[in-house]
Amino acid sequence: MKRLWPLLLLVTVFAHAGTPRATGDLGVVVERADGSLLLVEHSHDGILARITGLGDLSHASVVFSRDERYAYVFGRDGGLSKVDLLEGRLVRRVMQSGNSIGGAISQDGRLIAVSNYTPGGVRIFDAETLELLADIPAEYGNGKRSKVVGLVDAPGQRFVFSLYDADQIWIADMRDPRRPAITRFRDIGHQPYDALITPEGRYYIAGLFGDDSMSLLDLWHPENGVRRILRGYARHDARLPVYKMPHLEGWAIAGRQAFVPAVGQHKVLVVDTDDWSLRDEIDVHGQPVFVMARPDGRHIWVNFAHPDNDTVQVIDAETRRIVKTLKPGKAVLHMEFTPRGEKLWMSVRDENRINVYDTATLTRTRELAARKPSGIFFTDRAHRTGL
């Protein structure tokens, strides 16, 4: 009976909502301390089930199949898990490395790529069976292997990623999944620590921990190589100890503006996406971690690294001014907008809860109990490049 109760709970809730259940309002919340996921729905802000047995989720991320039925969970312990959202169960789990930092799903939805610290490299799996199709070791200099970060999917059945230790960016063309074609870009800047791809899939941008700039690769014209942008953005400010690296996948792009977390500063940078020049700097409460745009681009929500992670600030994208400072609780780790942006879900780890906000009034409307929650992922990500 203990093993049956999550499924019974799922069936009860789904029956109440009407069957068959669609997937468009589903999502998962990572419970990092327990190795579990909460299966949630955001139409009524409810928890449907808890799915256990997923290993070390201390830095977990999730992508979804194109039909939104399956979630692929990348655990810090190297585990790759496939979860059925409609049945609320773990389908399969493979231990594919010793230390993993994230993953991506291909443009056609058939391939899952995982980026690894140990051993450094990327492994490619069949999305249906989790069969290993290709192993791409991140080798550089005398057979050494680099940690891989900033792995994203890109148009043309490609994956793009950065080599932290080797100062490189690689493109893996996966049109033949068992024979990846690799293009390497060297000397792109020191210690790329994370990266993103712009929503249309054209520009790959890597943040540099060791250099006062960022690196940009135009995927329409990779023959032009990598160029540096935002050189010297921190030259007027003392670098502070970095308590948590910003997550560049949370860049906020609103119209022609990108709102970017500054490394080691209490600032959000405003960048012109036409020429990638610095337009403005916004002083904020602490060191930004996620800088996220509401889907309509009007407001930018920002959370912060320790010791300021009890605070969230909301920036008006038009005036570039802070319009609200929230105090949600201790250790705000992640935020996720509902697909059209009328609500925002927020994980508050040390309070063991999820807060739900009305984004028009900027007020909290609901609290949901969760065990040390971190990442929140809704299924609309299945249809967006780089998420």
C-alpha cells in the first residue's frame, strides 16, 4: 500500500479534474534534500504526487519531451532519470557519470545530452530508451579533460557547450547521432562558467569567471568565430567574493534589452541585443543569481546569492527602476513563470515551501508545502529553445 499511495493520489486528483488529463499545466519541483520531485499543476496551484528515488538532486535540472509527457532529470550524482508525468512514476534511471551539471534535449526531441564534470565531457542518449548513443570526451592538452558547462540545444540538431578548464566552446552536430561532428573554438576567454542561447536560437553567450567580459558565438555564422562583448563591465567596481555563480539561463530578454546578472557585483546589467553593448547598470540588493523576465517582458524578477537570498526584487523593464522588494523567506533558490505570465512560482528552500505570486499585483496568493525545494520547471519549456 505504501508503494501504491502516490499513484492513488494521482488518480484521485486527475479524476477530480476530469480525464484524460492533458500535460500543458503540469510541472515538477525538485526536492533537493530527498531526491524527489513534486508533480504539480498550475491551473489550480496544486500538488498531484511525489516521485522518489532520483538520487542526488542538489544541483538538478529538468527538460521535457516534445509531447510534454516525460521529464528528464539530470542529477548531480551523474544520474539521468526519465519520469512519466501522466502516470506519476519513474520510468528509467541510468548512472551515466560521476558528477553531472545539467543537460538538454535535441531539436527533434529524440536525443538527450548530459554535461559532465567527472569525467569531463558530454554523453548523448536515446530519449525513448536512454540507450547511450555517443560519448564526447572534453579533451584538451595532453589528454586532460575539462568540466563541461553551459550545455544547450540549438537549431540544426546541434548541441553547444563550454569547457570550463580549457577556455573553449564546442558545437556538436548530431544529425548522425552515433557520429557527432565537433567544431571547436579555442581561446574564447578564461573560465566560461555558464552560458545561454537566445530565444530564437541564434546567439550562444558564455559568461566568463576569469575575465571581465563575455563571449558570443553567432550560430548563423560560426565561421566568424567567437567575439568578446561587455569588455570591462566591472572595471569601475571592486570585485566582491562570489557566494554563488549567476545562472545565465535565467537571462531576461525583453525587446531589444537583455538584463544580465553581473558576477561579483550588486548589479544587473542592461545590454542592447542589437550590438551587445552595455546600455545601463541597475543597482540591486545583492549578487543576482536569476534575472528572469515575465513572458510579456514588462517586469524583471531577480533573486540573490547568500547572504541576501531572503529577498527578491522586481524591475520595470521600461523605466529600469525597482518597483517592488519582496521578502519571501530564507533561501529563495528558483522562480518559474506560468506560460502566459499571470503567476510566478518561487521555491523558498529553508522555509520548506513554494510561494505563488500574482504578477499583476506582486502579491503572494498561495503557499505549498515542499521539502527543501529548489528548481521549478513547467512543461511549456518543451517548446522553447535552450530550456
